[in-house]
Amino acid sequence: MILESSRLAVLRELAADVHVIGSGPVGIVTALALADRGFRVLVLESGGAGLEPAADDLAVAECLSPDSHFEPHTAVARRLGGTSNLWAGRCVPFDPIDFRARPWLGLKAWPITEDDLAPFLAPALAALGAGEAVFSAPIPGVAADAAFRCDTLERWTNRPRIQKLHGKALVGRPDLTVALRSTVTGFRYGPDGAIAGL
């Protein structure tokens, strides 16, 4: 179910087991996976069903490294479907260099490896409607060359707006609610340091 706007009391009455912040690709896929496992899930989305300048203005911030990053307000979409509304649908795995230390950029090696992520490629592509997890296919009759590759494949989804791809599930599941125009501004922590409230 999708709620266009809700008061806090209404959201509390839903008695969700899990709250997911944001309805972009990660948020929606995570919410659906949790609901499939028997949890009651509440997705809190800052924006509405479409573009709303007041919600998008919440992403305006200073970019500390403009040479290598876009301005936040141009790379974030606060609305149902999140940044998938800005995405063309390209799906590729990380390159090997992404996992290694890059001291010339001031970057340490990632704490995860390609092997750690490998089991999740096929489910991620399935959730995005982007085909099989095959990213390499040699061209018959073309010899391999150490200096140039011509065997890599990219995957693309034909429906990059995640809210449209999973639209029926978002409106038809009693165990999943998306609350639009519900901006999370912080966390309340319990004595044990765990999040006790939003």
C-alpha cells in the first residue's frame, strides 16, 4: 500500500517490524525481500509520487569534491523510486580496481571483495529486471588481447524506474507500506546504543 501522506500516529499504528528509509532501488528491493521473509515493512520516503521541488531541495548541500562528484541535488531524487528516476538502467559489476587501495586518490582498499559480492549479482539483476548475471562473452574468431578487451557485456533494464517495475507489489501487499512525504531527520537511541526510534 502507498500512503500519499500520513501523520505520525497513523504510521505508528502500522506496527511495522522494520523501517526502510528511502524508496530507491535498494530501499524497494530490501523492503520486498524483508516482506517475503514474513516481516511487516514500512518504507519512509521523503518525497511524493513525482517531482516535488520542496522535497528535492532537501538534497541541496555543499559538494566538498566537485572535481570528482556531482552536486548532491543533481544526483539525488527525493521521490517514489528515488534515484532510479534519474537512471538509464545500466547494470555492471564493479571493476577489480574498485576493490583495491588507490593511494593516489587517498582511497584504502574496500573491506569486501569481488567474491563477497558475487552471490548477490544474479538476485540484484533479477530484482532490476536486467537479465542474467553474465558479463563476458568472447566474440567468435577474435583472439584475446592483453591490451584490449572486446568480450565484456553490460546489462540494462528496460524499466529503470523501480517503482514502476515493482508497482503491483508496492500497492498490493498487506505486509508492505510506503509512506510518501515522510522525511526522517534523525535517530533516537536507546541506552544500549541501538536505534529506538526515528
